[in-house]
Amino acid sequence: AIFCLAARNPGRQFVAGKVPLGLKRKGLRVLVTGGAGFVGSHLVDRLVARGDSVIVVDNLFTGRKENVMHHFGNPNFEMIRHDVVEPILLEVDQIYHLACPASPVHYKYNPVKTIKTNVVGTLNMLGLAKRIGARFLLTSTSEVYGDPLQHPQVETYWGNVNPIGVRSCYDEGKRTAETLTMDYHRGANLEVRIARIFNTYGPRMCIDDGRVVSNFVAQALRKEPLTVYGDGKQTRSFQYVSDLVEGLMRLMEGDHIGPFNLGNPGEFTMLELAKVVQDTIDPNARIEFRENTQDDPHKRKPDITKAKEQLGWEPKIALRDGLPLMVTDFRKRIFGDQDSATT
Ligand code: NAD
Ligand code: UDP
Ligand code: UDP
């Protein structure tokens, strides 16, 4: 069992570099909601490796047991199949709240469920954090900027979001989750952190989740045409998952609430992304244009000055270096290599 010296508010006691003199840093008890998903499972790996005792709460809507199975049997790891829309009682020191489908295809599948997850789910996790005095980190999104009229996006920008569109269950859900987080901070003195995550890719993404990087990589490997939506001139900025996890942990352990943009400022049009995928996997991969989806943001790129200054964080892995790492994982999973251990 993990011995915790500061039961009431240990997050404050054990932040990196702030361990009281003479005391070795003890593992924390950390809850990761959505920990069986793409980002969550990479975060869990880092926390377990650091010596923390990790509980994953996940309803496995888009997450997979395979993402965390390598921790089964470790006494410092536990997975609870649970929906965050329902209350739960746990005792932990920190909560990383990730539970929420992230791919547009998944979050539009049942929009009412998506907004319930963002609002009721976040409310429950904040209520839990309040009861046990845990520090709470919300994984919000660059989608809170909507189809931005300011470029690149700075945290002070309030965004341009359609409240009644097909993406609203996600965008407005996350905006409400941010509101709830700040209201618990102001009203209940809860220690909170807010990350606004920009498009992230890497191993363990769902192969057919509809997001552009996973689509292009899977299509190129299967010798199918790369489906570019619209004219392909819309832009996104793509961050490798290990950079994001580093940013999330620095944010949790640091002294600043945020919100912080966590993303890679390298900006690509979808046609440029298709070119990088062609160069990486198959120069002969064809491109096929498809009709774009409704309310698709035209451009997106993070201004990360604040994270650089206050968290000492910036991404290290460029798209051309990160993509091959993901391709190795996708190749194994698509072609059924028995050694398809995820990285
Ligand atoms: P993901 O879909 O792989 O992971 C989400 C996890 O949450 C899954 O394991 C899913 O089963 C679980 N989940 C969903 N609804 C739940 C519920 N009601 N109760 C319990 N578990 C539930 O997505 P991801 O890319 O790993 O995203 C993780 C978080 O980061 C999400 O909150 C997402 O909004 C945010 N985010 C991700 C990106 C990105 O590019 N990956 C960008 C911005 C924000
Ligand atoms: N909650 C939870 N686990 C806890 C404490 C609270 O799931 O350990 C839920 C609780 O069911 C409620 C929500 O969190 O729906 C908000 O709790 P809070 O105590 O802030 O509000 P209240 O219950 O007073 O409305
Ligand atoms: N997109 C595309 N082809 C695909 C999937 C997506 O051209 O097969 C485009 C989509 O229209 C959007 C961009 O890629 O402009 C990013 O989409 P994604 O779903 O990955 O993320 P989000 O829209 O949430 O940023």
C-alpha cells in the first residue's frame, strides 16, 4: 500500500522539487479518468514508472483494455470499469480528468452522452476532488476556441463557438467543464489545473477513429486513398503524445492554474500532412477529396508562450520524427503481428 504523509492535501506537499528536506518522495495515489484511452494510457505509463499508485476509471467507450493490460497484476495499478456520469467514492491525492471521447466521429455518435460526460462527469469528479482534497486537472481542448478569429490562439482569447452546431456537445461541453472547474476553485478552494490540448497523435490511437492522422496512416498502410476533407487547406498543429504527457505532468505538479495551451506550434494544412504521410509510408499513396464536415475550424495553432514561461515546457518531437513511431504501432496492429505490443 502507498503510505501518504499528507492525507488532506498531499498534492501540495509532494510536488516535484518541493519534497520537504530529508523526506524521500513517496508515490502518490493518482486517479486517471479515461486512463484506458489514447492519451490516458500513456500518462498512466509515466505515473506508474514514477512509482505512483494509479487508479484508472474508464467505461471503455473509446478506450481499450489492451492499452493498460501490461499493468494488470501490478499492485500499484487498478482499473475500474465505471462511467463518470455516475458518482463514485475513491481516495486519491491527484485527479487527471480525461474521460471524454475526443474524435469528432465518436463524440458526435451520441451527442447527449458527450455533453453529459463533460458536464455531469466533470461535476462528479470535482465533487470527488472537493470531498477528499485532491488536486484536479481538467483536459480541455483547443476546440474551446471554436473556428478562431484570432491566430495563433492565445489563452486570453474567448473563442468563436457555435452553441447549437454538431460539434457543440464537445466544444460547449468542454467550455462548461472549464467553468465548473474554475467555480469549484473559487467556491470550494479546490486546487485545479486546466490544459487546453491541441491535436495529438501517437501509438494507441484508435485505428478507425476518424481523426485525420489516424485515418491517413491507416489508409496509407492499407493502400487506400488518403481522404482529404474539403479543399485540404484548413490547418492543424500536431503534437506527439509524449510531449503532451510531459506537459500535463508539469502542469499538475506546478503552481499555475492555467488554462495552458499544450500543443505543437508546427502548423500544417491537411494537404501538407498528406504529403508527410506519403513521404513516411508510401510516396504513391493517392489523395481523394471528400466533402468536409459541418463547422470545421479553418485553422488552428497554439501560442505556447505561457506554457514555456510558467511550466518550462515546449514540445520536442516534430511531426516528421513522431509519425514513424506511430506508423510502427499501426503497422503491427493492422497487419496482426502477434508481437503487437503497444509502445
Ligand atoms: P480517447 O477517446 O482515446 O480517450 C478517452 C477515454 O475516456 C476513453 O478511454 C473512453 O473510454 C473514456 N470515456 C469516455 N467517456 C467516458 C465516461 N462517460 N466515463 C468513463 N470513461 C469515459 O481520447 P484521447 O485522445 O485520449 O483524449 C483524452 C482527453 O484529452 C479527452 O478529454 C479529450 O477531450 C482531450 N483532448 C484530446 C485531444 C487529442 O488530440 N487527442 C485534443 C484535445 C483534447
Ligand atoms: N461526488 C462523487 N464522489 C464524491 C463526492 C461527490 O461522485 O466523493 C459527486 C456527487 O454525487 C455530486 C457531485 O459530485 O453529484 C458534486 O458534488 P458536490 O459535493 O460538490 O455537490 P452537491 O452534492 O452538494 O450538489
Ligand atoms: N480530416 C481530413 N480527412 C480525414 C479526417 C479529417 O481531411 O480523413 C480533416 C478535418 O476535416 C479537419 C482536420 O482534418 O479539418 C482535423 O480533423 P480531426 O478530426 O483529426 O480533428 P479536429 O477537427 O478535432 O481538429
